[in-house]
Amino acid sequence: MTRSEAIAIITRRLAEANDATLAAIAEQLSTSADAVAPESELPRVLTARELQLIEQSKEDFAQERTFSIDGAEEYIYRAFIQRRGRHAKTRGVSESRRLSSIN
């Protein structure tokens, strides 16, 4: 259901709702509005490290230090291989068996 459809249903049915229903709807709307942070606010305070990473990302972007799609895929692929390597070592899987399963 789209937002417009929801508003249309509420508007159409509002006139025939009894007082208890109206009170329940008002309570639900005020409670849900309080629970949602405004778009300009974050749901929590960012840590110093998170703020540092955001600034670093902005600087990287400004200096055009970004990945192409292929570069990003390669970076992720290598990270998965490294992670599998760490995981496989703890389980006793040999290097050659681990790499052959990836390719």
C-alpha cells in the first residue's frame, strides 16, 4: 500500500469512526511520530572513529580516490578470500584445498 492509498483510506473512514477509534488512532500516530527520528537526526551519536571515517570518505571522494565497479568487486572478493583463509585455518583446512574450493 502506498502512502497516498493509506491516506485515502484513513480520510474516507475517519468521518464514520467512533470516539474510541479516533482516540486510538490519535494515540498510535502520536506514539509512532515520537519513535521516528527526524531525517536530520541520526538514531544514535556517532563514535569518534565513525566520524573520522566519514571525513576520510569525503576526502577520498573529493580526490577521486574511488573504486570502479570492477575494483570494488575485486576488493570484496579478496576480503572474502582472506576471511575464508582465517576461518579455514581455525578449522584445519589445508591451503590448497581452501583455494581450490574458491576457484
